[in-house]
Amino acid sequence: MALALGSNGSSALFADCPLDSVYIGGKITYSTTSSYGYSPFYRNTSLRTVVITDREEQIYANEFYGCTNLYYVLIGNGAQSIGDYAFDNVFIFRSDNPASIVIPNSVKSIGNAAFRYCTKLVSVALPEGLTSIGQFAFYGCYDLASITLPNSMKDIGDYAFYSCQSLKSVVIPDGVTSVGNCSFYSCLDLESLTIGSGVQTFGWNAFENTYALKTVICKIVEVPNVQFYFSGTVFADATLYVPAESIEAYKADYTWGKFGTILPLDQAPSGVENVTSLGNGKHSLVKTIRNGQLLILRDGKTYNAQGAVII
């Protein structure tokens, strides 16, 4: 099935329709007059829920761009990619109901700015099998309190989590080889950072303006050459944990050596490292890092990062 644009090619087919929900039950393609064409739902501000079944193989570029009142999205296991700007400027006005999204295991890539400025998005579970996150993917998601990066990840794009001000903890898996420019810039509440052993390149200013950092765990044996500094008083206030055999090399490095306290990995904190509570009386969300596992407590139930209930 093909869905065409509005007759003048400059407006979305359903832009002014008072849609409350959309169910996409089959594979669809969009007819556009240019590569920058609008999807049928582009900037539909009344749309609140979307269900996409397993038969759809991709979330198209701009598909739900600017659907500012959208707060529930179910993506079927058929989707292999989420296109550029697919949910850009979505999840904005539902402050009474914190939004979250679980991305299915079938998704291998997330495009540029796919979730940019989703300011009321509070949690995202990224699936095993995902290999790349595009530039600006979660840029400006100010309420995003938890993000789980899978072991299958290889690349984190430039500015991917720029100004995700509510993030408390980030674990970069061992499989990641590249961390982009300004990827975690201005994550102002970030307290704990773990850098996996496989990272080979860091972009400039990757962790700038992360003033709240207290724990930095770097599992890389050979001291990495970095193009960033940690901001403010981080070097004085935070503790850096590195492989025991590399402690002296880290202390001698121009950047890493600025940390006042450098300890071996086996002394890194474990157990309950961080607890964050969000809510407004109607809904609540508590995020905890326990033995390296992200758990989400919401409205009386406990979930893991993949959205499954923990008994």
C-alpha cells in the first residue's frame, strides 16, 4: 500500500485530522515528491498512540516528526531500522504521564535525530542486535533518566545523547569501538560512567559539562588517547577505576592523570550504586543500578531494561 502526500506536496496527508490512535497492520510505503517529503502523519498534534505490527520492516524518515502529543508507541518485531527524524519532536507535552519506549530486538540501527527533543521521554530500552545510533539520535531528551546500551553496539554517533540532563548512569559496553563528538556533552546529572574495554576512538568533548560525575570506570588496558576533558571539579571529586596493571600509565597520562584518585577495577563500587525517583503523584519511576543491572520501578512493578517484569 502506498500513501501519498497532500495535493500541494507541502503538507502531510493527515496533518489536520483529529487522529487519536493509529494502527499500522501491514507493510506500507510512502509516495513523496522529493527525498525530503512528509509522511502522512507529519506534525499531527492530536495523535496520542501508535501501534506498528511485525509486518512493517522499517520506521521511515520523518514518519512521526512533530507529533507532539504522542505518548505511547509499540513497534513490532519486524522493524529493522528507525529512520532519520522518525520521532523528532515527539513525547513533548505529556508531563502527566512520563513516556517510555521499548525498541524491539529486530532493530539494527537508529537514524540521525530519530528521537531528538523528545523532552518527556524518561526511559529507553535498546535491544541486543542494535549496532549503531546516529548523530543527534537522543539530542535534547531532557527527562531521559535511563538508557541501556546493548553489547552489540559498535558506534555511538556525534551528539547522540547531548544534553540528556537527567541521565544518572551510563555504561558503554565492551563491544563499542567509537564514541562520537559531544556524544554525552552536558549530561549534567551524570554521576557514574563506565567505559568498555573495546573503545578505540573518542570524539572531541565527548563527556564535557558532566559536572556531577563521581565514578568513572575505564576498562581499557592501554591508556586511550582522548580529545576531551572532564569538566569543572570532576578531576578532584571523582574516582577513576582502571585495570590494575595500567594504573601507573593512567597516572602518567596528561589527561587521565589529572584524576586525584585512581584505583584498580576490583575496587570499583558494586551493589546499589544509584537511585533516582521521578514522578508527580500520579505516576512514579525509580531507576536503580544494582550489580551493574538497570532496574526500573514504576507504579508498584519492577522491570528490567528490556521491559520485562522482574518477580
